[in-house]
Amino acid sequence: MKRWKNILFLIIIGMYFPVTISFVSVYKSNVVCGEITTSITDSIDNQFVTADELTEIALDKYPALLGSKMQDVDCHQMETFFQKHPAIEKCEVYLTYGGALHLDVKQREPLVRVFDNNDTYYLDMNGDKMPLFKNHAAHVLVASGFIKRLSSFEDLLCISKMIYEDSFWKAQIEQIYVSEKGELTLVPRVGDHIIEFGKVEDSEMKFRNLKALYTQGWDAREWNLYKKVSLKYKGQVVCTKG
């Protein structure tokens, strides 16, 4: 008896899926795309592109989208198109049974804004260039000076990430300046001094020594007594008063 129940169950399952697939296929052939719903998952800090702009871009690229049958909408092609936008890192496009087309977008995350002669742009977390956007300016670390004197963008990316990933440095360092010799100077938000960082080599040790100075060496009242802190000499922190 149990065996016959198992066989009957398998027959029902075998019939269910073809019928369901057929039903879905017929449903998709009749339902049209009636609306576009957009979602920007990381819009709190950055607003390089808005939901309205995404809808406008979609309708400009695919003017017959609204009213098209669901089965004729190529979601994969739309994802490829949107991911070419300079503000977008990832885009997922899908349809729901009510006839809504969903655009779920993740924006690229700027790490540092670079001022290089007359050119200015962002570097994102992957080290790729991002243009400026008219509707939004990201509040990020700034790099200026003789940018091309660095051995590579990797040096700038390395220092910028070290600052970004440490809450103390992210709050304290606001600018990186590159000298003609390719050496770095950091400009803090608090205090009247500048920080001669030197080359990128031994960066972790330099930041560790500098943090020790800030947190254990100086009294809060001393932050404005110095005009320069040098980390250029290995294992040393040299302070010069104003």
C-alpha cells in the first residue's frame, strides 16, 4: 500500500511541474510591463543617480518598455546596459507577476577625490576612475599635488584605503598632498600641523607610530603647538613646534 502511495505521489509531482510551467508561460505571454520600480540600495551616503533618473534612462533606452509583454523584456540585456553607467557598480533587473519591472541598483563607492592639474575625478574602492556628477559631490578624502610623481596609483589607493578603513584616521585626515619628489604630506582636520609621511613604504608602522603620538604622547592642548610631524625617518616621529 505504501508503495502505491509513493508511486501516486510521483505521478502527481510529474504532472504538476509541466502544468505549472505551461501556466506561467501562458501568463507571461498575456501580461504586459505596466510600471518600473527602482531601488538604490546604498543611497544614504551617495546620491550620484536617483530613482527618477534610472526610470528616465530606462524609458529613453527602451521607449516601448511600458506596454511590452513580459516575455519580450530582456532583463539580462538591461542589466548589461545599466552597469555601463559610470555611477553604477551592479544592477539587477527582474519582473514580477503584477507586470512590474524592478531595477535594483548598487552605486560605485568613491574612495578619494583626485585633483591632478586641471583634471579632477574620483577613484573608487577598486582603484578605477569615476567622473564627477552634477547632482552630488561625495565627502571623501582629497588628493592633490604632483599626482603623476607617484610610482603608481596603487600607492595612492593603498594610503587612501588605510585611512578609510580606520575610523580614527577617517575622522582625522582630510587631504593627501603629493610633492614633486613623490612624497606624501597628510593634512589633518584637527591641529595646526601637517604630517610629513614620506614614501608609501612602511605605511602601517608610520600610522601606528602616529596614532601612538596622538593618543598617548600629546595632551589635547598640544595639538596646536606644533607645525610639523615627520614620519620620514624609519621608526621615528619627529615633531617641530611652531
